[in-house]
Amino acid sequence: MLNHRLLIPLPLFASVMGLAGLAMVWRAAETHWGLDHTLSWLVTHFAAGTFVVLIAAYAFKWFAEPERVLAELNHPVRINFLPAISINLILLGILMTPWYPQVGLDMWRIGAVLQLLLTLIIVNIWLNSERPTASINPAWFIPAVGNVLVPVAAAPAGYVMTSWFFLSLGLFFWGILVTVIFYRLITKPPLEPQMRPTLVVMIAPPAVSFIALLTLTNELTVASQSLFFIAIFFVLLLLPQVPSFLRLPYFPSWWAYTFPLAACTVACFRFNQFHKVLSDAMLMGLVGLVTTIIGIVFARTILALVRDEMSHHA
């Protein structure tokens, strides 16, 4: 008899993004305070293990109930979470590089190629089919804007032109999609409860673009500084939404809270290298906050799996 606990929803791949983001936060904190990289090593390997488990579980879902997988790939919202798989490879490649240089290099290379391929496929789907306005939400950033992650891995490895290509591609689509998404948020009914956590995704594109541009140029330019402050603006914009977020029941989309907050925290560490606008106590508070949020979301996800709640979202 089929164990429905093994039928995971596609958006759950965002969990690896959150765990990888936590590893990046702790690596930035360890570097800032001159600590051993033990904790970031542990979280990196845990994120990698989670990725392997999810890939195996989704492969099982493909063989056991392929119609569910096809339904997700044809869904106007869930299809946007498919590139979370390539983004996971890029993130894990970035994190693995200090300890396993060749493994890290291979992972982000595969992830970058897959990311470009999925961007082309999904953007072509957008162009050749009618998307309901109600389906537009910040998760749309994932397929195209996820390209801005590539330079964080590629630039240190010497792939400068590759880095500029992916950064340019991601920024191009960010400009388009942020306009489309704001149009939908302003002129149409509020997002459905299960999609409200994706509002936090709006923090990620400028935060990651800032890190990518800084990695490429090694200096705080007007462009990179602007990207950082846009990310901070989105954080301030979403603060009044926190009470409504806290009242939401559990959905796999809770993981949308995690990576953007982690990316913004890493951006704060990087910005502080040039302008010490945040004290060590504030940075410590950010690390603690991100760690707590990701810990809560992870624990609630495990509880959902144990209670067999996840199959209802699959």
C-alpha cells in the first residue's frame, strides 16, 4: 500500500534553500568573528543530506503517482518552484567549495546549466500560455531571478563573463517581474493564505544581487549599494505584515520565509565590511533570529510529515 507520507509537494524543495541560507549565515558569522567553521560545516552537510532525501522522495512520487507530478508541473504557481532544485545545486556548490573544491565546482556548474535551461522552459511557458492574474505571486521570482546566485559561485572560480551573463539575466527579469507582481498585489485581491509567505521572497532578489555584484567587483559601487538598500526597504515594507504571517496555518510555503531572510542577513555582514552601520550585537541578533525562524519552520515541517499533513499539499 502506498505510503502517502512519501508524497512530498514540489514547493518543499525551498526547504533546502532555507537550510543552505542558514549555512551561509553561519559561515558569514564565523568569518566575521574569527570562529571555527564547525557549525556551518554541519548545517551544509545537513542541507545536502536533506536535498538527497527530497530528490529520492520526489523520484518515488514520480514513479508512484506520475499524475500528481504532472499536475504540479502544469500548475500556474507550483511550476515556479521547479528551479528550486537547480538553485539548491548552486547553493550547495557555493557551500561545498571551501571543503570539497571539485565537488563544489561540479555542483554549481550543473546547477547553473539546469537553472538556465529551466529559465528558458518556464519563460517560454509564460509566453505561450495564458497565466491567470490570481496565480501571479512572488514565487515567480524563483525561475528567472534565481540566476543572480550563479556569480556568487562562478566569480571566485574565475568565470567572470559567465557571472555577468547570469547576473544580467536575473536583473533583467527582476525588473520585469517586480513590476508585474506589484501590479497584481495593488490591483487584485490579497494573496490566498497559503501564498502569503511568498511575499518575503521579494527580499531575496536585491539581497542576492547585492552579494553577487560585490563578489564580482570587490567594491561597494553605487549599483551594489542601491541593491542593498532596496533589500532593506522590502524588509521594512513587510514588517507590518508580521502579525498576519504569525496567524497563518502551516503550509510548505512557510519555507519562503527562510532563504530571503538568510540572504539579507549575509548581505548585512557583507555591507558591514565597508560601512559598520550594524553593531556586533545587532548582527548577533540577526543570526539568532534567522536561526530561530528556520528552526521553527523545520520543526513544523517534520511535525507535518509525522502527522501526514504533507500529503494533502502534494
